[in-house]
Amino acid sequence: MKSSGRPKLLENKSYSEPSVFLPENLLREAKRQRNIPNGHVPEICVLDPDGDLADYLLKMEKATLHANWACYHSKMYSFNINSIEAGVIPFIVGSSYAVLVAEQLFVSGCKFLISITSAGIINYPSSKKRFALITESVRDEGTSYHYLPSGFIAQLPQSLHRQLSVNADDKDCPWFEAKSWTTDAPYRETQKAIAAMKNEQVCCVEMEASALYAFAEARQKKVICFAHLTNSMAQAEGDFEKGEHSGSTDTLSLLSYLLKQIL
């Protein structure tokens, strides 16, 4: 039976009202139960949905488990880049999980969150660069609607956009700017949906950016989302190749260049 009227997802949203369930309270109990010492996570943190960066750093003995991260559902590893301590959290896949972790990171000492996810190509870019700085994302997932009303655009915080846009045309800059499509149902990327995204000049499809940007706007936090263009949604064999060490050396180069621009 079909229902009628406004979707439940858009009902009972009071965007200015605080939540009863707070991330700091959850982390308090996690620390108590798991005997995790009080302390802060690094101010720079990286979400690594594929887990390749964390895996590479661990294999190269360049990362260690962070003792103060109290999340029930994930592990954080510390590593150094540009002489700066950073944290990397692998396997944070999908909008709701990404924002759950983001909420907990920013009450644990994180000041700057960077997400670098694999993405499927919708419109092939003119640039030969493989990293897209996501400046705007289509909100085809549920989490963002708990943070921003449906009429709002999920976009890179404008202060960061102004800061980073001056670099996009630099030949040494590892990224180009692009619009993405964030979905929470990757196996429902139909021809009709893809055609619609092509018409909206969407470059790629991924699973986290619109929710992270809605969170960033609602909480006034610093979040940057990158898409590593790695596939054409498995339409041909040999897809999903990311490069040397599963793209980890390129990702580290991206992070090194980025941190020089924002710190």
C-alpha cells in the first residue's frame, strides 16, 4: 500500500533544538567501560573509507593506534605528515557512519576533518587529475536532512572554498573542483538516476559528502571532502584501480599539499 503526504524523513525536525543524545556523553561512557584515558585526538583527522591509507601507513610502520579515541565502532591511528600529527580512521563508509564519527571527533579535539573517498565517474572531467575537491553535493541520502532543511545546499564551507579555490588551476595542485552525488544506496544507481545526475553536471558519485557538509554547516565545523575518481561503477573489468600502494602515496601527497594551504 502506498502512503501519502510528506515523507517521515522530513517530519519532526526542529533544527535549532539540541539533541538529547550527545556524542560527549557517549564517549564518557565508552571511556569508563573500556578504560580509555582522558586526552585529545589530533586536531587534523582523516576519514579513510576504503582503509587503504591506514593499511599502507601500518605496513610501513608509520602509524600507531591512538590511545585516546573512544569510539565504540572504529579505530584511529596516528601518523605524521608535514611534521604535524594527524589521525586516520579507516572504513568509515556511508553518510550516517561518517557523521556519527564526525560528531565524536569534534568533541574529542579534532579541529579539521578531511574525508577522502573513492568515487564512481558520472561525467568525465576535462582535468587529468584524479582527485576532485567536492564543492557541492546532491543530497540523495538521509542523514543530511537531520542537520539542514531540504532547501539548503550541501557544500564545502565557503571560507574554505575561498581559501582553496585559488589553488585549483595550479599545475602542482592535485585536485580539481567538482560537484558530487551522495547516495546511501550504491546498488540503486539506475540509468535514469545517472542520466539525471549527468544533466545536473555532477562529476562523480560517492556516499558521504552531502551529509558531512550538512553537518559542517549546522555545527559550524571545518570539513573538506575529496573524491578519488577510481571507477566507472564496475562497467568494465579492471575497474577500481587507485594507483601505487592502492593510491596511498597519491593520497599522502594530496594531504601534504592541502595542509600547506590551510595551516
